[in-house]
Amino acid sequence: MNFGSNLDGLISPVITPWLAARLGWETALVLAAALAVVGALLWFGITIDPVKAKPGTSE
């Protein structure tokens, strides 16, 4: 799960200024915010079974 965050932290500082130079800073920030909202919505779809999350527990 951390791979996406690390990859985004690596790519965002490079792509955002590039987009700002070509499309304007408002558009670059709107695109970044839209991707963040999409990521948050996808995160809500992840379910974790609490029993499987803690292997030493049983129901």
C-alpha cells in the first residue's frame, strides 16, 4: 500500500511544475486535487478483515 504513496511523492514535485508551466498553475493544482479525490474514493473501497489483519486472534 505504501508503494503508491512513495511513487506519488517522487513524481508529483516533477509533474506539477511541468503542468503549471504548460497549462497554468490553477489547472495543475486542480488536476492534483482531482487525483487526490479519486485516490481517496478508491481508498474507501478497500476493506480489511480484522481477523486476518491480526494473525494471533480468533473469533
